[in-house]
Amino acid sequence: MRRRIELYGRLRDAGQGAVLSVILPENATARQVLDAVGSALGPNASLLHGCVLADGENVLSAREQVPSKGRLAVLPPVCGG
Amino acid sequence: MRRLTRITSSRLNPAALSRAVSSARHGAAASFVGTVRAVHAGRRVKAVSYDCFAPLAEKELARIAAEAEKRWPVKVAAEHRIGLLSVGHASLAIAVGSGHRAESFEACRFVLEEIKRRLPVWKKERYLRGEGRWLPGCALHRKSAT
């Protein structure tokens, strides 16, 4: 299954722009999505340190299955304010 | 009830936020306005870009305000601006109204610190000289359902 993954903050400068397309297994977990994003980022995969996956409602734990629909985003450590 | 939290690309209006939380029953009001500073870590800043995962940020900001209102007898309003902001422009505004001063101060500080810890917002400083840089931040974690 192909999914669009949104990238934010420092990940936007990782050479892939603001959106990444990755192929995921059925019932993929958040960890599997992050691993797929890491593979796509190649030499910039270290930028994923401290990042989490989220949908439009919540941050997802690593072992949580990602929802089959809706937005998915990789979020670096935050610094609003 | 009108929503008193939002993420916006428009200029903030702290006075309007303060009016939104005012009440004849309140004897205290506290507010906070965060602005873009001209110098950071010895480098001269010309602007800051605020990036945001809006759907989650809107919900998280509303959750933070609701948590403050559950913890203290207060009314909270908060707005976070996104986009490119020049030095001196307001990026964050919080207003809290309450019966007495202690809970206004405490709730205002709580909302500010939770925003910094939980809101999916990132800032990239743009300098007068040299390349910009994304500022380091606080890693997010899955919060247990409450």
C-alpha cells in the first residue's frame, strides 16, 4: 500500500521536500512507517532521531497500527512559542 | 461556546484575547505574548519561519486550554501564529481570566510550557548573515488516553 507521509521542520530540508511517498505493508505500525521514511531519506536518515509519527488526532506510539486513511506526518522535536 | 484557541497565519490580537476571557466575576487577568527576538545565541535574526502540522496543533492547543481550565478555575484563550514573522512580531498570545491572581499566573505559565512541550510547531531562524537553522526542540511522545 502506498501512502503519502508529510514531513515537517528540519525534515523539510532532507532533500525530499514536504511530502514523501512510501510503500507500506498491510496493517503497518508507526515504527514500520518511520523505517520506510528512513530508507527514503538515505544519508539524511539520522534526521529522524527524536521524531514520531502522528495522524491528525494524536501522536502514534511505535507499535501502534497506523490508520488506513487520513493524514500521516513525521514530527521532529517541537519548539513552538 | 465560541472556540478560544486557534492556529493562524494572521496577525495576533492579544487585546482581543484578553477581552474574550474577561468576566465581571473575575478579579484577575494574566497574559503572555511571545515575540520574535532580534538576537539569538549571538546571531542577528531578521525573521523566523513557523512551520506547523495544523490539524494536530489545533487539537492539541484546545486540549491544553481545556486541561488548564480543568485544573484551575480559569478561562483560557490562546493563539499561535505560523508563517514568516519579522523581528518584533507576536508569535504566541495567551490570555487567562480568573477570580484571583494566583490561578491566572499559574494557568498562564502552564499553558505556555505545555505549548512549548507539546504543540507540533517548529521554527527556523533566518539570520542577517549566513544560512538559517531549525531550532532544537522537545521530542513528542504518545500521551496515554485520559
